[in-house]
Amino acid sequence: MMGLSERNVSAILLIIGVALQLVTVFMWNSRNVLKWSVKMPAYLNWERGSMIAAFVVAAMGVSLLETVLGDAGETILAPMGAIAFLIGAVIGIIVEASYLSSQNSIPALTVVLVVVLFLAQAILGGALLASRLLPMWIGWTVVGWNIGWLILLSAARPMTFTTVIANSATPPSASLARGSR
């Protein structure tokens, strides 16, 4: 029986992070788009709590991904991207916790959250390219997705929950597509 490698644990954590974000997206859409009648505040606590958990789990996965990329020789972009992602995750937790306590969003902080996470993931995509750990198309997809959405959403007003959803679609770990070697 083979133990779990850092790469595998990183992949698992990043997949769980995306799954938790998808739970939040489903719950948010059910409440706001489908207009389901839900009991507040318990529903809201689960909805926003799953996003907080997603930030925490994804941050742990990215910190391990940084180690994996460093071991593959990428020692500049990987730490920069990981630090930026961790900063974005902390901002995300603050935004979500603030919303839970006051049920008011913080638009300026949400914009900072989205920009920091898109840039962090683009930098990590660059680290994937530089490390040559995975096929080049994966790194280019991560970079293109994040820069593309950042450009597209920079024209969008107001910043909405969908901007955060776009952010969750490709944690830098599209690298998970391959698993371990």
C-alpha cells in the first residue's frame, strides 16, 4: 500500500475546496435565483460556512502545491502565488464572516478578494508552466482562465457573487488533472 504524497494530498484538498465552493454556489442560487423559501439564519450559516471552509481547505491545498512546485524546481512564482492565494483566502474568510454577522456585503473588500485570487491563481499557473511538472496546456489554461476572467470582470459593475464563482472554477490545481507520477 502506497502512502499519500504531498502532491496527492494537495490535489485532494483542492478538489474538496472546489466541492465546498460548489455547495455554496448551489445554495446561493437556490436562495437568490430559484427563490427557494429557506429558513434563515441556519441556511445562511451553512451557505456561507461552506465558503469559509472552502477558503481554508483550498489554502491548505495551495500551500502544499507550493511545496510540490518548489521540489520541481520552481522557487520564484510558486511561493509568490501561494502567499497571494493565502492573503486572498484570509480576505475571503473576513468577507464571509462579516456577511454572516451583519448580512451586508463589503463591496470594496470583495473586489480586492477577487482580484487577489485571480492574480494568485494566474501566478500559480505560471509556476506550473515553469516547473514543467505537468503538460504545458494545463498551466496555460490556468493562466488564461484567470487573466481572462480578471479582464472580463474588470468591466463588470457591480461585482457580484458570480465573480467569486468564476474564481473558484480553476484553483491552480487544474494540475490535479494528472494526479501523481
